[in-house]
Amino acid sequence: MSTLVWDLVQLQRLTGTRAGKLLQLTPAKLDRTGDAWQYNVDGHKTVHHGHSRIVTIGRRSQEILSPRLMELSGTDHEIRGNWGTHHWG
């Protein structure tokens, strides 16, 4: 398994977030002001009921995400740009 896929699997496990939502993550959607970061998920499955979905990203998840976010720094590209070009099969 490539490191890209392994990172995605680990983030899913640590955050309880679906892969598709992690792939939509952009630096702009991430609040990194506190010790635990917060990701405000757009278009989640209960948004039509008026619910919001905030994913808390702890220290271990931050360690995984930080290098990926540095690659996207200054852009509005989704993480998908990093992982999406990988062939999953």
C-alpha cells in the first residue's frame, strides 16, 4: 500500500470521516487556531436537516495531514489533488 493511501486510511480511522470527505479537505476549510484542529465538512449527509459536521483533528492526524497541507499551501486545491491522481487498484 502506498504512503498516500496509508495516510488516508489512518485519517479515516482516527477521525471517523469518510474518504470522500477527507479528499475534499482544503487548507481554507481547516481551522488550525487551537490545539485540536477543526474541519467544517461541506455537503455531509445530514446537512439537509440543518446539522453541521465538524471533524476534530487531533495531534496524530495533524502529523499525517501537515505535509499534505504544506504541498497545498497558498492554494484552494483539495487534498484530492494529492491523492486523487493515485491509482487505487
